[in-house]
Amino acid sequence: MENHVRTRRAALGLTQAELAERLGVSRQTVISIERGRFDPSLPLAFRLAALLGASIEELFVPADHDVRTDPL
């Protein structure tokens, strides 16, 4: 999964440590999310989106951009 967390964070002038503190997670967690090594839980993704002023869809993009159109 691709994400735009680093770009949004930097545009707001936040350090990784500041973002981590506001989210209530470790700086290592923020680093892992930004590098795509860790996909956040849904509650954490919502907190990230709110803090960064974006929707979840703006922050996180599935690696496979094909959207399944067949009904499940």
C-alpha cells in the first residue's frame, strides 16, 4: 500500500516525533507507516487523516489500483 503520510506531515511542518506524540504512538510507528512497512489499524488511520487534514483515501492508496467491479 502506498501512502502520502510523509508528504502531508512535512507540508504541515510536523516532525515524526510531533506526529507520533499527537497520535499516541511511537516515532518508530510513524517511520514504519511512512516507509510502507506497516499498515495502520483503521482507528489509527482515521486519527492520521484527521490530524493531517485529509481523507483516508487521500492518504492511503492500494498498491493494486484495480478496483474489483464484480459483486462479492
